[in-house]
Amino acid sequence: MAAWDGINRRKFPRVEYPCLVIIRHNQNEQDVLLTHTENLGIGGICITLKKNVKLFAPVEVEIDMLDLGTHIKCEGKVVWSFHRRSDERKKPLFYDTGVEFINLNSKDQKRIEEIVMRLAKQLD
């Protein structure tokens, strides 16, 4: 059986980069989720959530890049969600969730791109 090569089919490279993230959906105070990144890419992020957000749901994204710059704010869309198995020892019952950036301004896109490319070169 061949190894999973999903990362090779991605439009943008992803790197492990810790960020704090606030996700808002449904314009409801109860639907504000504070989390962190699993990985970061130019086109989106993978985050870990304690609850499932519906596939293709629109969300507001706020990212603290922890680089002393201002928070990045944009719209996003949930493009995949994977429920971890209940027997996993690390973060059981959480949802790994992929969020695609929508309407990310060019300044913030460049900032993310510089971080991703710098880290990706270190992995080579």
C-alpha cells in the first residue's frame, strides 16, 4: 500500500507554525472558538477544534502570528473536517479542521507567504 500523498496534491505548501486562532461562525457569541494551528499555508490553516463546524461553513478567521505584528483577519471557509478517534492519546475527540482563506488582503498574504517559504526552505 502506498503512503498517503495528500500533501503533494495541495495547491500551497504547509508548514508547522504555531499561531493562536479565533474562529467565529453563525454570528453568535457562543460560536466563537479559540484554538491553535496544526499547520499553516498560504491558502489556509489546519486547526484543532473541540466541536465540529459544518463543511463549507463560512467563518471569520483571526490569527495571532506571534511575531509581534497585528492580527491577521479575513473570511474563511471550512473545506474539510476529520474527527479524531476516541482512542487517540493525543487530543482525543477533537476535530482537525481545514480552513481556506477567503479575501485575505495582499499584505497579510505576503506576510504568511514569507513565513511559510522561509520554514519550507529549512525543511529541504
